[in-house]
Amino acid sequence: MAEDFSAPEDRGLTDTLREAVSLDEMVSRALTILWKPRVWNILLGGCSELDFRHPLWGLIMNIAGRLCLDKAPRIFLCENEGSTFTMGSNDDPLIMVGRPILRSVGLEELKAILAHEIAHIKARHMEYLTILRLILGGFLELTGGSLATNLVMDLLFKRWRRAAELTADRGSLIATGDVSPMKTALLKLHGYDPSGKGPELRDRNRIGEIIKYLGSHPDLKDRIEALEAFYTSREYRDARRKIEMNEEVRKVFRGEGFIYT
């Protein structure tokens, strides 16, 4: 269950979003405009949908099975997108994989990144991620409400997004069973050398503290510390045990082994 890995900050802020005035209307409007050709072409220009013949498809579906996803996502490979992200609806989730990512990380790191996106879907973050993507893509005026309201919602969504990223990181750890690939992937994507030969992560100064609250992702140092803390927690061990038990059950159904109690 998503509750097995949801970060406490995410749970509280998600409840706040659900109680926000007119949020249901914003969600409905966002999902409607997402599929308009002009919006779709801007957000997904240079992206092509993959099917089961592509190696990424099998990789993602394997991870989706580990996290017991209810709905298989549609997968797009994007030529010009520098990152990997999710959007769509809970009933029609999309995973967008930037081709540059495939050239910059190793296989285990890629699995960790994809598991992070699948954890977003498992945690039912899709509608809010879609609204934020539209706002960041310059479609603020299309999400409804006044400019002042949308700017306030922008800050609220970014705050929620920072907490949601911690949840997705935790889901990635549960799916992969190893903290190292996610850590090295994050370091690489932020321009650091995972071997430690480059500059070290440092504590933020006062300006950094201010910037932290304006971004859509957590501070990298805080994020890695949160990963390490969750990896050594009982909460992680309990959730990971469920994954391992599910794997054993699947082996039995595939005729690969038996469960001994």
C-alpha cells in the first residue's frame, strides 16, 4: 500500500490540498486542458509512446508489479526532455522518460529513477503533478481562478511537491531494495561526482534557505539524508518484507519455487 512508504510531510500536505477551496474544479480543468492538442504538443513535443517491444517497457512493468500498481502506465520516450516525470490522471498515468537520462546513468540507477516515478503513481500524486506541470509550463491562466489564487496555489503545490518527492524516493527504495543507486542517480543528475572526487554537498547559507522554499524539489542534501534515514528504519524493513513475500508468491504461481513456513 502507498501508506507503507508515504512520507509524513506528504500525508499532511495532501490532506491540505484536498481541503483547498475549488481544488476539485482545478483538477478537472487541468486534466481537460492536458489533452488539448496545443498543450499536448508543447508539453510532449518530441515524445513517442513505447510498447512492449521496447526494453524500457518491460523494465517499468517489472517495477510496477513490485509496487503492486493497480493501473499500468503509458510510457513515452522524449528526445528533448532532460528529466523523467509523471503526469496524467490516476486512471491514465503517463511516465515521460527523457532520452538524455538513458545516457547519463547506469542500469541500476535507471531502475531507481523509474521506481521513483512509479511510486508517484502508486501514491496517487498524478492530478496534482499534472496541475504543477501545467503551471510550470506556462499554462497558469488555463487552470482557472484569479492570478492571485493561482500564484498562491503554485506555492502550495511546490511545497506539496517537495514532500511528494520524499514519498517517491521512499517507494523507490522499497522497490529496488538498495539505497545506493538512488543516491548516485541524484548526485549525477545534480552535477556531482558520486565517487566523491568533485565538490562536496554543503549546508545551505541564508540565501539557500530562502531558495529552498521556492523550488519544486527538496534540497539535495536533505533529500539524501532522508533517504538514508528511511533505509535504516523499521518502517522500511516492514515494507520491504511485503515486497519480498509478494515475490515469493509470484515464484510459486510461475512454478519456480515453494514457500516454506
